[in-house]
Amino acid sequence: MGIAAALVFANLGSAYGTAKSGVGIVSVAVLKPDLLFRSIIPVVMAGVLGMYGMIIAILMKQNSKYQSSTAVRPVNNSKSTIDERVCFSSGQDFISGRWH
């Protein structure tokens, strides 16, 4: 569920950025036509944001070679350190309220 949310929000951000950049391109084309090609850079960056979200979702979906069923885990914590880092980097700890 967290992977799907990360992918959806990355693509929503990319779509929003592309829309706002498109409005800016039209404005620049009307006011200063000589700067038209320079204003395409934000559109490319917004597209990169969508690809970045897809890459992160793929990386989070794959099993880590560092996770092991025989790993020694602390008594007070049911998750391994790698699991905690993945949850922290994806924002799941903040969303689910598990941040200590």
C-alpha cells in the first residue's frame, strides 16, 4: 500500500508540475519569445520526478539481500534495522504514527 501511495503521489506531483510549467511556457511565449526554449527545463524536471517515483517504487518492491529470517532482532522491536530504514525513507513512519 505504501509503494502504491508513493508512486501515485510522485506522479500527481509530476502532473501538477507539468501543468504549472505549461502555463509558464505559454506566458513566456507571449511576453518574451526569445526565452521559449529555456522555459522547457521545468517540464523536463517534472517528468523526471515521475520517473523517480517509479524507480523508488521498484526498489522498494524488491526483496533486500540483507534481510534474513535468521537475523537477530532486538527484543523490544519486531522489525529489523533495514525494515526501519525503508519505512523511514518512504515516509511510512510519519504517516502511520509509528515515529518514536
